[in-house]
Amino acid sequence: MKIKTIIAEDDLSQRTVVHEYASELGLEVVCTVSSGTRLVEETLLHQPDLLFLDISLMKLNGLDAYRRILEMGLNPNLIIISGSIDSKHLVAGFEFDSVDYIVKPYTFDRFAKAVNKAKRTIEAKHLLMNSTSDNPSRWILMKQNYRELRLKEDQILLVEKSNLFRNRTNVYLINGTIEETTSQLSEIKDLCSELIVYSHRAYLINLAHVVGIQPDKFISKNFIVQFENTGLTAPLTRRYYKDFQDSYDRYK
């Protein structure tokens, strides 16, 4: 598989070296940048699999730029390349769950070691997200601030768009816990099997745990979805009723 890559390095000679090494190792370099603000813009445009990130970028430092990228709901794999061994930078690399932290100067072999680790990570994620759609026990990979959250689909009861935060969703699990994620509803839906369906523009529900629907007492022609072994419910609007009913009938 092609691994799309962006290189963020303010020094031209260093940027050239990273580009040459990355190309030699089979990575697809879609863009190189020297500033943090440009990195944010290009990441939003290209949505790369991997970032090579120098900390000392122009206009906006690399760490703050990556934070902005995460806040936008993107979570590319990260390899930090820096001359800094400052503990706060090393800790930031850990918090961002970076694949590797390369200290300058470095050799091609050291660079290749980090890239091979990134390739294994990216390929594993790709396999996870492309599991067969008829497997309800598949793992769903979601974003959770600076880390990744893995949940089994059959453990998900419903997913609700947060009323408090624009870029947050709440995932309700059958064990009663609630996980907050930065993945959007549409992203989660794309990763799931056909058992996960919309009941409302702000709700996804797992048909495997639905026990019935009842008319909504307050909104005409709307319904309330009921789940097994819980008092939780979800709204079912007229817009989604037919698709929901067709999917529910197929499953049951």
C-alpha cells in the first residue's frame, strides 16, 4: 500500500535529506513544508498517513501544529525528527503516541528503523479498518484526543454526537461505560458493519442490542429505540425510519 507522507522541516538541507530517505524507502511524499501553519493546511488538504515533524518550525512550532491537527479530528502517524532532547519535547512525543523520536544527527539506518516501525503500524491499522463488514466482533479504531481508542463493535450500544462539544462523540458500551472520542459519527459509521445504523442525524445505534421501538409520546411520527438490559433509549426520526426498519428486519 502507498503511504502518503508530509515532511515538516524548516531547514532546507535537512528537508532534502528526509525527502531523499523517505523516497528511497518507498514512501509517497505529497508535500514538504517549513512552517507549522502550512503543515496544518496541507495536512487538512492531503490527509496523510504519516508526518515527519521537526519541532522548530517557522510561525508555529511543530508540537503546537500537531495539536491543531488533532483538534481538527485528524490523527496521522507521527515521527518526530529534532535536535532537541529536552524532556518536555520527549514527553510530548509520548503523549502524541508518536511512532518514533529521532534525534539529529542520525543515519539512514536509524531513519529506516523508524519508517519500518511506522509501516507496520499503518498496515496493521489498514487491516483493522478493512476487516470484513459482516464481522460484528471487529475492532473499531477511533480517535481519543492524542491517542487511539479500540473498541469491539459488538460492545457498542449506541454513539451520540456530543451536545456540549462540537468535535466530540460519546460511545455508550454494553458494560455501562461511556467513552468520549474525537471521531465524527460519519467516520465511525464508515468503519462499522451494517449492524450500526443511523436512527437520527446525531445518533448511531447497534441493531444487535435493540429489543424494540415505541412511538414517541411527544413528537408525532417519531419513535424511541429501546435496548436490552439498559434504560438507555435513542430517538428514531421519520427521516431514518424506513432505512432503520429495513435493516432491523434483515438482522432479526
